Amino acid sequence: MKRAGKYAVLGLAAAAAVSVPRIAQAPEPVVALPPDRTEICVTGQDPHAHAGHADHADHSQARVRAGSRVAEPGSRVSPRVAEQVERELDRQEITGRLLRGTGDRKRIHVPVHFHVLHDGRKGKITKKAVNEQIKVLDAAYRGAAGGADAGINFYLKKITWTKNKGWFKQPRRYETAFKKKLRKGGDSTLNIYTAELGTELLGWASMPWDYRKSPKQDGVVVHHASLPGGKIKDYDLGYTAVHEVGHWLGLYHTFGRDYPERDGCAAGDLVGDTPSQKEPTNGCPENAPDSCPAWGRDPIHNFMDYGYDRCMTEFTEGQVERMRNAWERYRP
Ligand SMILES: [Zn+2]
């Protein structure tokens, strides 16, 4: 937790992870960013964060802490990919409805390979902590915290511990390398990696439609201290993994920032029953704001928002439908 880079300005009232064009255009930027700086990197010297950002733009999703100024690794989906995905999911939904008929939901059982990266001193998560994380993940997708039951269950297949200082300390830089070495299973196997993600970034994930192009890169990376009982205040109940797995299953953020050049209210998450939301939630407000003209107050308790862990309790039925459609289409 010692690395507050020069762009890591904390304590802003504005919420986390505004997409970078908006940082640059924000009326009262705390730090004036150079206009060509398309992404603020986590480590301050992570080449992966800067080089070829466009190539990675449709690659992954992320969660950051409140007040962070760090950009999400490739968190924006290109319009081309987004449109293609929606076409594929629409088709899937039509077929799925015909096939389901009675509306019976078959439960989906997802094996999890859990990869602990550490440097010999830090990050050496215990088996108990991993088991706790799997429990939290499984419970969230059963609707145990209050939301819809997704009918998706998770069980631990195997834990690996890998001592590698570089991988642990600079996971974005070495992502390709450690995934290539460690990833197990096919498109329906979840691989979770834990590493040191710095002081702002909590995790990131690949999307299901990325699998066909980059099967080895499929999976979720979370901060080692975000597991249940971890050391990150307000993000220590294990909901970072729940959020990232939501991306892994095809969900966008409720604040709709996954499309470039569109306001959160206009962009949305392409799910019908999550109210639109202009900005990510900061912390855990007592009363949900109503930031968009469309119906409903901001979904501050949704797992796909950025609230504190204790604020997060639910997926909606619409999100469940989307995840299950994406599963049938991309991870059958
Ligand atoms: Zn996210």
C-alpha cells in the first residue's frame, strides 16, 4: 500500500475510475493531465498500461477504490465489439427462450482454479482465505446477500501458490506470462489470480466474448488483500471477486462507462431492470441518488457498481438473464 503514484490523487469527491477522456475534460481537474496521456497507469511504470491501449480496449473490466484516479485497464469496450456482442446475445436469447420453455433454470456449476501469486513475504494467501472467497462468491450468485439467484454455483478445483516477485508486484505487466503458465481448463473454467495491485486498483477481468480470441488470457485478477478478511478497508469482504466475475460472465458496469464518449445515463449497462446511473457510487451513501432522468434511483447496492463491499448486495433478474445468455453463447 505504499505506492501512491504521482497521478494517484486520493480524496476526491468524484467517484472512481472516470474514463480518461472525461478526466481530461473535467471542469475542475485536480491534476492537469497531459492530453496525450490516454491512460493513467497503476504502477507509474507499467508499459502494458500505456502501449497499445486501443488493442486492449475490448479486453477487460476492472474495479477501483473510491476516489482513485487510476484508469481501469482496458475498461472500455469498442462500439464494434459491443454491437457484435449484443447481436449475438439477442440471437441467443431468442433460441434460449424457445429451448427453456417451462422456464426451468438449470444450475450452472463453475470450477475455480485459484492462483496465488506472492513474493515469499507478501501475498501468500492461506487456503482458508481462498475457501472463504469461494464461499462468498458462491453465495452472491445464489442471491444469498439479497438479490436474484443467478443459478450459478462456484466450487474450488485447485489452488496454486507461485512465488514470483515480478508477477506479484506488476501483474499487469506480466499478465500474459503468468496466465500462459498457470491457466487451467476451458471456456467454462474460472481462473482467479491474486497479486499486488497497488493502492487503487482492486481487480480486473476478461469478458466472455474475449475467450475465442485469447483463451489463455481468460480470467479474473484481484488484489490479494481484497479477499474476505483482507487488509483493504471497505473492500475486505470478498466482493471484488464477485464484481469481477460479473464481468467474466458478461456484465457491464451499472454506470455504463464501458462505452466510450457516452454519458453514464445514456450508455447504461444494456440490462432492463437496473436504473441508469451517471457516475460510479463512492462509498456507501445512506440514500441512493437519482442521477439520471430515466426511472429509478442509482443502483448503489448492485455488485456491478463501485460501492464499498458492505454496500453491495445484489444482482437483478435482468443481470442474471444476461449472464446466463452469455454463458450459453460463450461458455457452454
Ligand atoms: Zn468493473
